[in-house]
Amino acid sequence: MSSKYTIAGSISTPQSDSLTEKEKMLSGQPYLAVSDVQLVKDRLRARNLLQRYNQFPWSSNEVDDPEPDYFGPDERRVYLAELFGIQLDDIKNKPIEIEPPFYCDYGTNITFKGPFYSNFNCHILDCAAVTFGSRVIVGPNVQIYAGTHSTDVAERKQGLERAYPVTVGDDVWIGGGAIILGPCTIGNGTTIAAGAVVRGHVPANVLMGGIPARILKRLESKPKDRSNPNFSQPKQSRPSRPSSRNSKRGGGPPTDRAQSPTATHSSEEEPIDPTTECFLANIPTRLRPVELKAALREYGALRRLTLDRARHIGFARFMEPASADAALEAGRGPDGFIVNLEDGTEVVIGIERRRSGEEQRSFNPELITNPRCYIRTTLNHQELSDVKATIEHEFGPLKHWFVRRDETGTEERTEVELEFEHLNGAREAIKASRSGEGGLGLELASGIRVRVESKRTFGGPLRGGTGAGRGGYMRGSFRGRFNSRGNGFGGGRGGFVRGGFRKRGMYSGAE
């Protein structure tokens, strides 16, 4: 197994040892920032350039100039160009306008895709990539932290730090005093209210505010020109709705309401392109269709959304294959496919490419939406310590590790509840447990193979809540196949079922 992290006290691998501390920093691995010579030199270079830029004297002649060069002259801009590693013409033509004082760690990890303005006293810890889209406005005293430390005391004692990327979309306004924590992605057209603390995925065209930040308002993606006298447009007449009475008597095709509990689609049926369709799993009950549609539409136009609320599953059909690919890629992110609710909380759902009826559906860890897992075994304390070190080394840091002894049976058994810091850690650990070897690759004296299994929940844990449900789409120990007759399987009362959307609301493979 490839090593993705290097935790203090764990076994290092040749792959991680071959990387420089700078390469570890930019790839999200723990790294030594203070003792590495190259990183120290890079920071000193940035400090020198920032000092020259921040202390560059303002020209008194510009006051009487009919066209004053506020951020000039070029002798001043050249410090920013050298700091960011770009051409002077890019600073002038985009333009990139930053009020002093300005502070950052390296400068070379900051990217500007278009016009950018920052007010006084902006701080950017660009230990990982920090990317700004076009026409981004940053208020005074904004702090953007791509660098951070682990909550593990042992890791901090080793002097290790971490870094996660921050990406800001086009037409974003970040209000004064806001704090952005990596990993973070802010969608196009979003406004961050003053003083907000933001982390994680932020959708496009919303107003985020509070500590922690939550969605306060949905914004219009295209501002209306209210100065236009033709602003108020007459409503377009809707096409006449077919009579349900005629449909029943005439024996015609059933309406969309009869096909599914929740569905949106175009009026004209078109040939189905499987590359535009995604299967959704572990959809929590509290997630409303309008909220799920808004999350899916961030990746492209949505042709149809069909939900089976009884079994917490659904299917989404996009207009273009690229939109489906983008949604699937988001589901493979560190924390899965995140959907923002109106109350400011977040839930995670599973998403994968929809498979045809002839394909056998095997367990897919990408549909897991809960970073909480468990281990049931008969290991002693020392062996459990080895297991924990191996899991953190291979799959990432843990937020929770609780050992419970069960002495009610014929032999003493141990159940370990563990929660990963990122959802991907749980997915990778369960995937490795289900490999051909049947374990985590750890040689134990007892000869017992360790398996990490997933908790059964719908929609995964709420951000700041628990979110456990009755039954689950599938468990980590699931093995099985589908047939085309609608037989179901899965954990508890929420087993996954293929077949038809009949009287009890089961989803039909044929649309």
C-alpha cells in the first residue's frame, strides 16, 4: 500500500523519505517547516520582498497628477511580481492591486487568474496552493490559512505541520475580518460576510456568515439590470398539463407523479446517455429535493432527479457528461459530496456512475458517507497500538479512537470505534480491508487479520451532529450481487433495492 501520510512514531516508507519537505508540504503530507533549509530560505526571500513593498514611500506628486497611479510606480509593483513569481505586465494588466501592509509565507504558491483587489492588512499563509479566480475582492484584515497543525500532540512535538489548499472562485467578495481555513473551496459569485470563519466546500452564489459560517441567503447568479425600463417581463405561458382523468381512461403512459415520489425532467423523452447519469446513495431524510438539486446544479444543468425517499437512494441525470464527471470527482474529494442545507448545516451523500442493469453491483467504498468505522477483534493492547499507528500512517489522521472490551462471550473480544479526520481515510481503510489479503497488511503475533468496517448510516454524520439512521445502504462487510428482478440487499430496513418504482416507491431501471 502506498503511504499517504507520515505520522510521528509510525514507520516511514522509502516513497515518503524520497520527497523533500517542500514536496510534502504541497502534497498535503506532514512536513518540517522550521528546520528545513530550503523552506526557511523561501520564507526569508518573501519577508525581504514584503518589507520593501510595504515600506515603499507613497509619491506626493501623484496628488496633483490628473491621472494618479495609485499602486505605482513600477518600481513598487516589481516587488509583488517577484514575490508571486509572475511578470510585471501581469501585475499591471490583470490588474493585481494590494493595499499595504500585506503578508504571506512564500508568495509563489499564490495564483491569480484575473483582476484582484485586497484591502489593508491581508494575511495569506500559502503553505499549500491558494488560488483566486477573476474579479475577487478581499476586505481589510482578511486571513487565509492554508497552513495548519494537527490536533495530535505527539505530531506537534515532532515539529510537523500540515497544509491544505484554498480555492476562491470568480466574482467572490470576502468581507473584512473573515477567516478562511484550508481545505476550502468557495464557489463563483459567493459573498463571505465580515467576520465569518469558513472551512470546507462553499457553494456558488450564496451569502455565508457566522462562526462557523453557514448559508444566510441564496444569491442570484446573474444580477438583474433594474435600470432597464423593460426589466419587468411578462410571464411566459406554461404548456397545458395533461388531464389525469384522460390519462386513466385512455390507458396512456403514467404521469411523472405516478413514476416516482420526486422527479424533475424535460417534457420530451430523449435517448439515455449512461455517461450523464449518477447513482445517489445514503440520502438523509432531512435533505430536501430543492437542496439536493442546488448542490448538483453547481456542476452543470440537471435534466432529471429521481429519489426513492423510503430507501434513501436516487438517480441524477445531467445534460452533459462533463457535468456528471465533475459531480463524481467532487464525491471523490477528501470529505465526499457535500450538500449545504438551508439551516446552515451540511450532509454528505454517496455518488457513483450509474451502472446498467446487466452489470453486477459490488461494494463501492466511494458510496460510504460516514468517517466513523469500527474494528472487532481479539487483539491485545500492544497489537492495537500497532494497528492504530499503521492506520494513521496509511490512511490519514484519526479524530477518535475508543477501545471497548466485551467479556460477555466465551472469549474476550475488543471493539474499536474510530473516526477519520477525512472521509477518504475511512474509504481507503475499508477498501484495503476488503482486498484479496483480507486485512491491513499488518503481521500480528496472534495471526489475526484486522478488518476496518463502516458504520451503517444514511447520509453520513451531519457537520456538528451524529446523523445515524435505521439501517444503511451497505456495510463494510457487505458482499453480494444484483439481479434484474428487483431483489434487494443491504443493512437493516434501508437495504438497497433495484427493480421498479411500483406501489411502494421502488426505483425503476427503465425510465
